[in-house]
Amino acid sequence: MKIEKITSGILDVNTYIIINEDKSECVIIDGGEDFSLIINKAKELNVKIVALLLSHAHFDHAGNAAEFQKAGVPIYIGEKDAEKLKNGETLSSDFGRPFNTLSPDFTVKDGDVLNLAGLNIKVIETAGHTDGSVTYAIDNCLFSGDTLFFGSFGRTDFPTGSFSEMKKSLKKLFAMGDGFIVFPGHGENTTVKFERINNQINFYDQN
């Protein structure tokens, strides 16, 4: 497995291209807003995109999902965030960004295991940033969207966000093995071991 990272858009979202080199196929996690940027990178890498997996429905992560779908790439998202893609509850209007609504091809829930591009991808529900946010686990890698960041965590003051649910979700991720590397939706990579000790959520737990 090979991971390519692209950072783009007005909010510097991280897009991950997870490649199975044996099959020359990949999945995209959180495509961002710029469709051509991802397509051109996939062409450069000479890999076929078989799915777009969304951690949640906000525009900076899902803004090009409709274009991917039109190009024949199926869209996956957590059950509770699927409706947001349909009705445009993506924060796009708050930031003055365009958003093409869509119905996702597949919804996922906690404990699902997807086999895409020859990769086994486990779905972990991690509500808090939105009620339908999910983290994707592939081998020892966690793609945490806007749940877990380096030293911090996602905002909980947007619609359907919940600080109490965020705390539960972070505890769930912290309970995973020390060997897990975290690939967040914004910012730099981190590890479960580091975050269990150093994350800002620990301050709130003490008060």
C-alpha cells in the first residue's frame, strides 16, 4: 500500500490517494473541491480510481464528489451524513462556495469492512464534528477526517456537531493500538500513541 497526500482548497484540506500497487488501483479519501487536481494526480501515478470515501459531508472534503460520481466513481459516506450531500447542508453557503448536491452511491456504518482496490477498509463511526463523521482504518493507518488532528480535534459548533460525542469518538480512537498512524483531514500526520497523551481533549476531561 502506498499513500499520496494532496493539500488544496481554501481550508487546506488533505486528500489521500491510497494505492494498491499490485492492482494499479486506488481509493480517494476526501477529494476536496478540485476535481482536475485529483484526476491529474491519478493519471500521473497511473492508477485507476475505484471509489471516493468521504469522512463527512462538509464542502471542503466533498466539494468535488458530484464530479467524481459523474465520472463513474462511486461515492461512500457515513449513513447520517448522506442526507447532507442531498440537501446541501455542507457549510458551502457559509463560506460562499459552490456545491453540487448528490445522492451517494453507498452509505457506511460502524464496523463495516469494505474491500476496494484490493484493500480492506474498516469503518469507525466517529461522531462529533458532524453526527455522521467516520474514520477509515486501513492496515495501521487511520484516516480521521475532522475528528482527530495533531494535538487537537475538529470543531463541534457546526450543525449536528457535539462536544460530548467528540469526546466519545476520541476515546474510541485512543483505545486503538499504539502502532496506528493518524492521517487527519487538515494538518500534519500524528500517531494514536502521541494523541492519547498529548491531545487537547485531555484538558477538557480534567474540567
